[in-house]
Amino acid sequence: MLLNYALEKIKKKVDEDCIDGNVGTSERILSVVAGGLILGIGIKQLIKRPMTALTGVTLGGALVYRGITGHCSIKAGLDKMTKKEDEVTVIEHRYFVKQ
């Protein structure tokens, strides 16, 4: 009962803080968890494999940022590209020349 109350409060706070976001609550939570895991593994292997670790740190940080802010630039770009309202309509004009 207390755990459910706490989870509902967290969910409500996350939803209130994200006014202009394009990422849902479940995606945000998953992004933070997965990003934290990848970030931790990247930091742990920073000395042994610096290039692989740098990739992990970058990807993990981006996922954590996505989850915290609720805004994903890649998702916004894809939504903008696939929007049906922005289509261009071409109207063909035909001119007949009498000879």
C-alpha cells in the first residue's frame, strides 16, 4: 500500500514536470534505467577499453538525459518528417496551343 502510494506520487511528479515532452512515462523510466546501466558499465570499463567505454558513456548519458527531460530530439525529428499536414500538393496546369 505504501509502495503503491509512493510510485503514484513519483509518476504524478514526473508527468507534471514534463510539459513539452514527447516521450511517455514508461519510456522515460525505461530510458533512465537502461541509460544508467549502460553508463555504469561504460564508466567501469573506462580504463580497460577506452573507446568502447566512451561509446557506452555517451549512449548511457543520452538515454538518462532523455528519460529525465522527457524530450527526445530524434523522436521529434521523425515525427516532423512523417507528419501528413506538411505535405506539398502539386497542381498541374496544362496549356493547349492551337495550331
